[in-house]
Amino acid sequence: MILSLSKNRGRGRGLGRPKSVFTVMVLIALVYYCLLKGEEIRLARVTSEKFPKTITTQTVLEVPAEDFGQIQPPPAQDEAPGQEEENNVPPTETTFSSTEAIPEKTQAPSPIPAPEDNTPEPVVDPAERARQIQAEYAAEYEALRHSPGAGLIYGATVAKLKNQNTRSSAQEKDLSKTEEQRFAFNPYPKYNSREWRAAHDADHVPCDGPAGSVMRDIGVFKGWPWDFPEPGFGSYEVLGMDKNLCFERGGRLGQYGLQSRPDGGEFVEWSTVDWGLLQNQCVRKNKDRFGSAADDDSSKVDRVSNETKPRRESRTAVLLRSYTGKEYSENDKQAIRSMVTELNLRTGGEYQVYLFVHVKRPDDIFGDRNAYQFVMQKEVPREFWGMTVLWNDDSVRRMYPKLDETASKVHNAQYLSVQKFMHEHREFDFVWNWEVDSRAVGHQYDFVSKLAEFSKRQPRKGLWERNERFYIRDVHGEYDGQFRKTIEVLYGNDTVWGAPEVAGVTPLGPKPPTRTPQEDDYQWGVGEEADLITLSPIFNPVNSGWILGGEIWGFGEVGKSLPRRATIITQSRLSRRLLDLMHAEDRSGNHVASEMMPQTIALLHGLKAVYAPMPVFFDRPWTGVQLERWFNGGPRRESGGFGSAMGWGRERRFQGSTWYYRADPPQRMYNNWMGYEDTGFGGDEWERVHGRPCLPALMFHPIKDVRERGPGYESKSDLPYR
């Protein structure tokens, strides 16, 4: 058994000095257990002499699984050779045989003599052990291919639905009968009702769509597809979403161009539509609802107030990230039209959608209006010209002269352009960084509003620790019940509680209301808007083997020892407060890789960050215990650290999921849903036999070039390594 003890005395992540009788009892029990079993005890002390108050970067606790029930140990360390973190300080180890005397400071109860065993322990090569673990995963994945529940995410149709009437009374009010089995779905607040007016200073003014009238609600079917599996990660119930709604392409995208005259509606000549103009007109109609543009200067950030400035209603920009050279398919256009309609026009301007185009050419087009217009008109469909914002690397770098050139390249600095946008658009309180190759099968507003509401409800106590885990309901139980208690047992007071003390960093976020988290009854943070919302866990990249975990520039003497967090896939919502702090750190030359930047700055400054457990599905019938092993494989069953699925060579574990930067199901399921044959499902003939595809509300990533390919087509989304 290895116990890793840290000299860290801050609000860190290591065991540190025992902080309670419970901790001491657990340590004694573990030592006594090993003595009884005749096992070797190895005490590893992680030293942190230079930065005694920074978050500890290593905690290892290995205990035989069969003796500890559901609290499982991590898999053996499976780091690939040469992939250790640059800042990983090797622990200094002192080894005691179970029959040798233990120094006074770690004295345990008198041991029962164990029989001598002179058999030498086999030496296991770390690289070989990593290969063994990957082989175990591959064997499980392949074995599940032939199980009865495999592939049930494919082939769901409207022909066979269940649980049609399983929903709350409030959710039932969002539905109204239209024709046959289809219902109109309206997830918006009851604008201008008595309840609405009690909380708002001004009325909501409806906005016209491209045909000169208010766009209709999208159509849905009641029910859950027969035999469709439950999500492997996440939960509809936890987010407050109606689980038992099924979205079919005609009802979902018909009015956005999939059908020329959806259900007898008006014909629209899309090339004549100006979506930018429609959005601006909508905002002007509702100007009394929104506060005036803020007059603060993000380049002079020296503090962040704990209180939100008086506003009537906040506004959110949605930056749909695209690039020059992209060919926009009809499905791309339909998806963008749905975003503008459902997020801007139907809300009265609460959201504003921009096509945020990365111009890959280096020359300056921003001082020449004609050059700017030429690029936009060449690269962007006409209907989206009015909502397009162009940017390139040079225009962004000029704002951050102290940044290392490598740090400022878009791969490492995706958020620099977002920071520049929010610096110039002070009217927005939040911004969604949205990938152009993601797709929402469900309703756009229903997704973003439920994610925001869930995040606002979250207390800060244990939040960073909950954020670290893929939420697996079968393992973790109720999110606000058993899951919280599990975190309490695992961490006690050894949690992130406010900003950590880091040399050279002056936290500008709110301070905890109590000295320790145990003194707080899950109250701090409830009702507070999240500064960061992510759709995947916010994990600790230290010792994870994730290839970008050591990409750090600046941060003075702390350097590579900087406490940090990361999320794979940068689709997320950020507050202006967080972006202003990121802007200030970058202006000072302090930077980390894109997937770490918002998470790390939120951590260092004590801001509120939330992983919202969005439903994610798998093409294999993994049990909750299996998912926990392969995706929450860290030392304390978190998603980061040793054994992380995000480590080099281990990301193959996501190949059967509906949300990752490389995965097979998203493209295949979406192609089928759009009526195209892919891998034996979908297409006209298939639908005549089985019915039209229908899916619950979910997000897909990645989706590329959606179009009909012909018989026998099979999509693939391979990782660049195995």
C-alpha cells in the first residue's frame, strides 16, 4: 500500500496534515490492515518546499478493492513512457516491511507477525502495465459488441415510443396538440404573465421571423424510444429537462428549410433573409428589458466585485465558431437558422448569435472595409453576412504583446478572440463559445436555459470535487443527495474552498463566508450565476497523461507547478467577469492551453465553475461500475489524475460516446436522423420498414458535412493515435 502525505498546509488537494479524528482513524485502520495482511507499507511524502501553500499536485491511495466495497481503488498507473507531467515532483519514499519497526511519528498498533515470504516481487514495467490495462478495456469493449444491449442507440423511430405521459405537470404545460401524434413544444417562460411581470420591469415584445410573422414552436412526439438506453453520463432529471420528448427531423428542422412549406407554412427565399438585421430589430423592440452597455474597461481590471451590477435582464452572446474555407451544407444553414430563431427572436433578444469566423490569411483586413467585406462575402452564405464577425491571429495578438508567440496561436489560445470580442461588446454579461460542428437535436433554448438554471442552483461546497467526475447516476445516486455525501466522505475539509493561495496571484473573486466548508450547509453559491459552465468534467490534468496538461506560460515563480483544471471540448458558457480576468492575465503574459484557461483562472480567482451533467450515450451497454472504472479512474475516482481517460492513448475509450472531439456515434446517429443511410441504418427504404428516426434531446459532437452519400456508406471518426 502507498500513502502519499503532503507537507502542504493550504487549501490543497493532498492528504496533508490529518485535519480530523476521522482522518487519523482511517489512516490507522489502513496501516493496521496492511500489518494484518503482511503487506508492505510505503509512505510517500510529496514535497513542496518552494510553494508550501499551493495546491498539492499528487495524492495516491491504493487499497485492495475486494475489501472496500463500492469505494474502489484506481487502476494501476498506466502512464505511457515519456508522458509524465513536467511539473510532477517525484515523491521521496521510505519503505517499511510489515515486520520492521515503524518510526515514532507513524507508529501503528503492534503488528501480528506475518509468515516470511522471500519470493521477490515482480517488477512491472509501467509501459507494459499501461498496455495491459488498455488491452483489458479493448477486450471489454469488444465483448460488449456481442451483448444484447449493444447498438441500441441506433435505429430509434417514432413507430415505437413508451412513457408518453411521464412528465411533471409543469412540463406538460409546455406542450400543445397540433396534429395526429405531434405536439408543439414551447419551453419559454410565460412571457407577460402575472408571474413574469412580478420579476421583470418591462414587457417581452414578440419578434418577427423571415416571413414577417412570429416563428412557430417546433414539433415533438411524446415518449421515449423503445429499447433506447439510459444515458451513461449525465441526467435529464438533474437538469430539469423533459426526458420523454422525441424529436423527429421534420418537426425539428422543417420550418428552417428542411421542408419548403412545412405543414402549409409560408415559403421563404433564404438567400434574401438578413439574420443580423432581424436580431438587431428584435433587441431594439425589447430595449427596455435590458440594461445599458457597461462602461468599465477590461484592460484595467484590478478587482472583481462580489455583487452583480444592477441590470434589468442579462444578455448572452453566442459565438458560433467557424473558419475560412468551410463549405456550409444545407444542414449547417438549418442549424444556424434554428439557433437564431430559438435563442434570439423567440426570447426577444436575450441571446444574440454571431457567426464567429477565423480568417486564416495573415494580412490585415481590419483597416480596409473593402477587404473585410470581400472576405466575408466570399466565405459566408449571404443570409448570415449581417451576423458575422471576422477575426484573425494577428488582430488578436496585438492585444496581448507579452504573450509568448506559441501561447498565442489559436490551438493554444482559442479564448483570446472571445476575450477581444467581449472587450468590444460590453453589453453582454455572458458568452457561449459554441462549436460549429456540434448539433442540438433538442430545442436550443431548452438546452441552454436548463444548463444555466442547474448551474445557478449549485452550492459551492464540494463543487470543484463534483465537477471532477463524470456523473454516473447508477454509481453516484441522487445528485443533491448521495453524490454530495460521497464527496464529503472522500474529502472532508480537504476541498477547494475559495481561491487557493498561489504565489503571485491575487484572487479577485468572492471569499467563502465560513472558515471551513463543514461550517456551510450547502448555502454558499446557491442562486449565484456560474462564471463557467462546461459540458464535460473539469478535471485536474496533473499526472493525467493528457498531452496539453503542461502547456503553461508565465505565472512567475510558480510556473509549471501552477494549480490548474481542464475540460475537453471548449464548448462552454463564460461570464464577462471571468473573461475580464483571463484578459488581464494574458495581458500580463500568463497563459495556459485553451482547454485549461477558463477553468484555471476560475480556480485561481475563486469564481464559480460548474460541470453541468449533460446526457451522454454509448454504443455499448456499459454498467455504471464499468463506466466508473474506465472514465472516473483517478486516485479518488475522479476523471483526472493517474488513470485518466483523457490521457495519451486512453482517449479511445470515448469512441463509442455521443460527445467527444472524436467519436463514432455522433455522425452516424445524426446522418440516420436526417434520413441518410449510414452503417446499415437509415435511408428511404429503411424508413419505409421501420419508421422515421426519432431521438431524445441530446447534443452531438463532432458532426461534419451532413449529406446523403449513397448505399453502403459508413462514417468514421478516428483518433489520430491509438
